[in-house]
Amino acid sequence: MKLKTNKGYIDLPCMDVVLVPTEKVIANNYNPNAVPRNNMMLLERSILDNGFCFPIVTIYDEEIDKYVIVDGFHRYMILKDWLQAEQIPIVVLKHDMKKRMAATVQFNRARGVHQVELMGDLVRALVEQGATDDEIAKHLGMELEEVFRLKQITGIAELFKNQPYSKSWIMVDINEEDIRE
């Protein structure tokens, strides 16, 4: 299937998803992408909350009779190791090694990074929708401290209206003998 655009026709491998046994899918040996554990936990949360929306992009290697991952290694790890799925949804590209390696980097880099100000705006919008700090932290994969910092950068005191007051520091009496030790 193809999609017509102003730059010609584009293949739609996303329309040809197949379920294959988990043991038929393997990682490639060249992906430079790494994901911290907290982001892996967020990815798991996303899959549990939203379903598995993005199939693993692979090529089929006839020599080893396996599907080699081009993109989606971390989604694959969540399904395989964390959720112990018996099957994995994949799409299969017909790329040679050079094109596969380029595609892996393209997919990784095209995802971009989150801008702090926009994340602050998102947190503010969630608060305005009635989300608690704990809910925001859980569903966005953040620590509470990060939620508080993002609330601060928006400059909206209203976001803190339900927070208990806390001193930023406390006074402690110290004996001169304690300092010398």
C-alpha cells in the first residue's frame, strides 16, 4: 500500500503489521541508542495505558530465519522481558545493511527531545485538568521533584495552592566541639 504526497508515493509498512513469535525477533548489533531505566518504566506504563501502538520495525534475515530489529528495540524489550509476551507485532522492511543502519539512526534522532518550557506547560495543563502531582509523575515517568520544578518554571503560583508549606531550610544549633571533630 502507498500514500500519495507532493513528493511522490510513500510506502506504508505500518499497514502490514504481523504477529510473530517472540523468539523469532532479535536485536541488531549496531544500535547506539540507550534508554535509562526510568524511561523504560515509562514506556511500560505507556504500553499498559495506551496499548501497543507502534509495531517493531524489522528486516527478515533468511540466513538465520529471524527478524532483526531496525527500530523499536526498547518496545521489544518491554514486551519480551518485562511483560513476557508470546508474540510481537512487527513490520518488515526490505532494506540492505546500509539502509537498515541509516534507518535506525533516522528513527532514533527524529524523535527529538522535550523542551523544558513545553513540558512545564503540559504539567500546568494536567494540573488544570485535575491531575494530582502523583498522577502526573506516574504517567509522565517523572519524579515528584521534577513535577515541582516544572510547575515552578511556569511561574504560576496557582499550581502550588494545594501544597503544604515547607521551609526551604531549618536552623540547627551546633556546638563548637562538634565542628572541631
